Amino acid sequence: MRSRLLDRRRLAQWYLIGAACLVPVLACPATTLAAQERPLPTQNAMAGARVFGSEGCVKCHAIDGLGGTEGPDLASFPTSRTFYDLAAAMWNHLPAMVTRMRELGISKPHLSERETGDLIAFLFSLNYFDTAGDTASGRALFDENRCILCHQVGGVGGVVGPNLSISGTIQAPIEFATAMWNHGPAMSEAMQARGVARPRFTGSQLRDLIAYIKTDKEGLPSGPLYVLPGLAGEGRQVFVEKTCNNCHDVEGLGAHAAPDLADRGVSGSLLTFAAAMWNKAPAMTASMRAKGLSVPSLTPTEMADLVGYLYSVKYFTQSGDARRGRQRVRTRGCLACHTLDGRGTGGAGEFRDMPRFTTPAAITAALWNHVLLGEQGGTAVDWPVLKAGEIADLAAFLMSLSAGR
Ligand code: HEC
Ligand code: HEC
Ligand code: HEC
Ligand code: HEC
């Protein structure tokens, strides 16, 4: 567990390590990297962090202030970012990026399907990392929600529940979320017995509460602490082992007694997910009891893996429409360089003759790898600016071409 705890700056070091690996091969701490590496059915955020370094993104982009300053800090990306939001951002900024690369004498990295998938997983996983909470607001919430009636923080408060200042379990948000889930049933009973209304939270309220509880903890590093992005492959197993699939469906793995967790997509941060788990716990535990299931307890690592898994399946829920995609090829400027069924300006190739594309990551890689006409000495055309939904449609169209072969 401890080895999976780190803060955002330490995660950032992964891509700095990746960048360092570029130069002297021996400087690359292969053992540390390999320790984190596991083959996954879906994208791997940790591998993506390394691509970010090794492919030179870090020369121009920082994550939370660490890295280059030529391009925007990618940690301060708008909160909602699906796979296609990120694909669209990379496509839309390509001309400006390429211009800057040329000015700086940096060659444009060529990305493979796997690298693109991992890279997007990395950028996507930055959503896990909530910014530090507000202690003053946390203190107020601790009072208003009557936590103080049962718990002590900084020597003040009741003794019905554990003293949260000395509880060893709550160092990172994921641990807090896990503790709230595991102790939720007993806590709810204690609340009921004392006539305390069970509070509901938003993600940012949980974040502030954690910030307040942590103020009085000794021996803890200051600043936010996080757990590594969970491993999606492990999370898929946890989902089944912990009986979540008895009621929830994800990718056809489960029943439909409760909301489809990939569809409902808890967009936003880890703590938004934690808040949803807490808020829905009474309904969930009641329905577990009705089905004769025991309420599963989770370790922080299992919780992180579950979240990682749900995020990874949510990537692709923004599904496109192949018919609309075909239209977009005509209306969004692709035919300034390509042809579709012989119509268009050509030069860059006929859509029907393109190689097989079977994953959104492969298509995103192809879009990223576009050589701009200017680079080849041709005339510049207006670069089509695309929305995430339009890229989803284009991807559906391109995949439908290969499905027919
Ligand atoms: C030579 C510098 C440079 C390199 C290298 C570079 N970028 Fe950029 N990037 C930029 C600039 C400049 C912008 C802003 C362009 C604009 O405003 O249109 C940008 C914009 C972006 C954006 C959009 C951000 C937003 O807030 O909308 C993303 C995403 C992005 N880059 C990802 C990457 C990735 C991934 C890599 C590595 C494969 C990379 N960049 C490599 C300079 C660079
Ligand atoms: C009515 C009393 C009561 C109130 C109010 C209450 N709790 Fe608890 N809490 C408990 C009890 C009892 C436990 C231990 C449950 C168990 O043993 O499983 C507990 C356990 C916990 C734990 C797990 C601690 C650990 O060491 O793992 C956390 C975290 C927690 N509470 C946070 C809160 C927060 C935040 C609030 C306010 C929103 C709150 N509690 C309000 C009674 C309460
Ligand atoms: C016995 C059935 C059952 C099991 C098992 C179950 N849940 Fe639920 N879950 C529900 C129900 C019912 C709701 C909806 C409650 C509501 O909307 O009021 C729910 C809601 C949720 C929500 C909130 C969804 C949202 O968008 O608000 C999350 C997150 C969740 N469950 C996660 C899990 C996880 C993770 C597991 C496995 C550890 C699990 N559930 C196991 C029945 C179950
Ligand atoms: C400015 C000219 C230009 C525009 C506009 C353009 N492309 Fe391209 N595209 C190219 C060139 C040139 C290639 C050939 C591969 C290369 O060298 O980059 C290419 C390659 C591709 C490939 C990869 C084909 C392969 O064989 O791997 C795909 C997919 C693609 N384009 C899709 C699109 C889509 C979808 C649009 C519209 C949103 C579009 N392109 C707009 C110039 C363009």
C-alpha cells in the first residue's frame, strides 16, 4: 500500500525520469519502472507518464508547474475530459504545437497506438488528483455535519467514534474514502441512535474535510497526498470479486438492478466518486441486505483500482455515429487533403484505402501523426477545429471502414 502512495509532484517525476531516459540509457532506473509495470487490458496511466517524458511533451508542458512553459500546464485542463476531449485538444493544437516545435528545433514525436492510449490515460488520470482542500471550510463542515459530536480532531470533540487525528488510516483521500465506505454502516447506526441526520457530500466538501482532519496529524508530509492511479485490470477483478456486478453492469459484466456505472460516469475526481459511494451507501446496503449479500469491505488499493477501472471503461462511452462521421469527413475539411469515394482534393490518400483502424487510440495516433502540409512544402489549408463529439463520429466512421473488410 505504502508504495502506491505518492503526491502529484512525485508522479510528475515519472515523466521526468522518462525524459532523462532519453539521453543516457543507463540513467533510466529500469527496476523501479518495471516494478510498477503490469500488462493491462486497457491503457496504462503510469506508462503514459513515461511517454509524456520520453516523447518530449514535458519539454513544453508542465504538470502542476513541473516541466516546460512553452505550452499550457496540462494539469489545469478543464475538469471534464473524456478520451475524445483529449484527442480533440491534441488535434486542435497541433498546428501551433508543430510551429513551436519547428522554431525550437524539436522533432515531432511519432506516437504508436499503445503510446497514444497510455498518454491519454495519463492525462485523463490527472483527474484523480484533487487540489488541496480548504481547511477553514473543512472545519465548518466538521461542525455543521456534527462529526464533532462523535470524533475528535485536535483534541476537541466526542469519543463515540475514533479520534480522527490519531487514526492511522486516513492519510490520502483514497484512504478516507475507503474508511467512510467500510465504517459507513456502523457510523450510520450510531448517527441514527443519536438522532444525527446522515449528511450528503459533494466531492469538494470531502476534500475540505480531509484537509481539516489532516491539519492536526503529526509526522505527515504537508500538502496533498495521493494514491497512484489505480490499475484498471485489477479493478475489473475487484468489481466482480466484491460482488458489485450483482447489481451494476459495466461492459456487460453484471446485472441491471442498479445504475450502469460506466454510463453514469462519475466525471470529475476520485472524491466525486467517494462522495457518490457515501451518498448512495444507505440505498446500496439496504439492497445488499435484501439480496442476502454482505456489505463488502475494501482496501484503499482495491478502491483505487475500482476507480481506475470505472474510469477506463468510461473512456469509450462517448460513442460516435459512423454515418455522421462520414458526413463530417465532407464538412469538416478533411477533403481539403483526402478523398472519400474519389471526391475531394486528394494527395493525402483515399479514406477507403486507409489501413484497418480498430481502436480509438489507433485513430487518435493517426490524427496526432498528421504531417502538416506546410511541412511538406505544400499550400497551407485551414486546419479544421474539431469538437470531441466530432472526433468520436470520425472514429466510428473510420472503424466502420475496417469492419467491412
Ligand atoms: C514544442 C513545444 C510542444 C511540445 C513538444 C508539445 N506541445 Fe502540446 N502544446 C504546445 C503549445 C504551444 C500548445 C498551445 C497551442 C495553442 O494554443 O493552440 C499546446 C497545446 C497542447 C494541448 C491542448 C491543451 C489545452 O489546454 O487545450 C494538449 C492536450 C497538448 N498540447 C498535448 C501535448 C502532448 C501529449 C505532447 C507530447 C506528445 C505535446 N503536447 C508536445 C507546445 C508543445
Ligand atoms: C453519531 C456518531 C458519529 C458521527 C456524527 C460521525 N461519526 Fe464517523 N464514526 C462513528 C463511529 C462509531 C465510527 C466507527 C465505526 C466502526 O467501528 O466501524 C466512525 C468511523 C469513522 C471513520 C473511520 C475512522 C478510522 O479510523 O478508520 C471516519 C473517517 C469517520 N468516521 C468520519 C466521520 C465524518 C467525516 C463525520 C462527519 C461527516 C462523521 N464521521 C460523523 C461515529 C460517528
Ligand atoms: C445489492 C445491489 C448492489 C451492490 C452489490 C452494489 N451496489 Fe452500488 N448501488 C446500488 C443501488 C441500488 C444504487 C443506486 C442508489 C440510488 O440511486 O439511490 C447504487 C449506487 C452506486 C453508486 C452511485 C452511482 C451514482 O451515479 O450516483 C456507486 C458509485 C456504486 N453504487 C458503486 C458500487 C460498487 C463499487 C460496488 C461494489 C463494491 C457496488 N456499488 C455494489 C446497488 C448495489
Ligand atoms: C492539411 C491536409 C490534411 C487534412 C486537412 C487532413 N489530413 Fe489526414 N492526412 C494528411 C496526410 C498528408 C496524411 C498522410 C500521412 C502523413 O504523412 O501524415 C494523412 C493521413 C491521415 C490518416 C492516416 C492514414 C494512414 O494511412 O495511416 C487518417 C486516419 C487521416 N489522415 C484522417 C483525417 C481526417 C479524419 C481528417 C479531417 C478531420 C484529415 N485527415 C484531415 C493530410 C491531411
